[in-house]
Amino acid sequence: MSIRFGFVVAALLLVAACDQKPKQETKAPVSPPAVTAPVPSPVAAAPAHLIREGVGVAGVALGMSPADVERVLGKPEHTNKAGQEVVFMGYDADGIFGIYFGENRVRMIIAARKDKTWCTDFDVCLYREGDLKKLKAHHGAKLLRFVDRDGSVTYRLLAGSVMTEYTPVEDRDGVVQVTVMNWDGPVDRSGFD
């Protein structure tokens, strides 16, 4: 007798035995209360264009060479040179994403993209209302509100010789631009000096 045939015979005998039992009315069993597993809190997805304070933006970091930047971002839409040396690479015709060089190394990065995907790892994004309040809450007293000689307002953080500067739209509680740059002075020095 094959194993499959043995299972079929056993199943038929079981069905026959069940049919011979007297039918009894039974109550449906009471189920214990459902236990649900705790739902994990949502984790913010990494922004598409990460702003890293004191480091860089969108994978570009201070100190990179033009070739390093091209490996990360590809060919720029615009390049300006002084002789053979690259002084600027622009990656956005519709907005601002510019990389400035000095001595063939990134010295400043400016981003002002409007698609709300240019964000810090603590979820402050460019052009999103309410994020200036989040930026202030995240940094507290370390964040300096600076009014320059021309009346322009920025929020600044200085870490060593690197300044991260946010340009706000205070009446909309938002941030519209970030600049990460080499800085050799105090946090409250004007760029006009």
C-alpha cells in the first residue's frame, strides 16, 4: 500500500467516524480578547537631499574636489572657471544648488530647492511651513538669529571653522535656503567684512 493511499484511507475512516457521532448543539467558544502587537512609531524616511550641518548637502561635502563632486552628482549644468581652476558648479536651472570652490576644493554649498525634499536628518526641510520653529527647538540657544548690515536675517550655527546658515521666511515660519561654508571668524561677523 502506498503512503498516499494510506492517507486517503485514514481520512475516509475519520470522516466516517465523525458522521456517526450524535449531533449536539454547542455554543461557539468565547475567544479571548485579541492581543495586538504594538505598532512601531513611524521612522522618518531619509530625505532625498540630506542637509548635514557642518558637513555638506546632498552628498557633497566641504573639501571635495570638482572631480569628487561630479562622482556624486554627475556633470553640472553650469561651470565657471578662473583659468583652469573650477570656481563654481551649478546643478539646478530652476532653483539654487550651487557649489563654490577655492584652491580646487569645495568651500561653500548653497541650496534653495522648493520641492521639500532637501531636509536635515531631524526633519527640517526647505520651503516647508512650520520648520523654522522645529529648527529653533532642535538647536535651542546654540542657534543664533543674525541680522546683517543689509537687514537680511539668517539663523547660524558655527562648529569649528564651518558655518551652517539658514535663510528664513519668518512670517511663514519656514526656511528657504541653507548654506554650508568654511568660516574663519565669529558666528556674529558680517559677510560684508
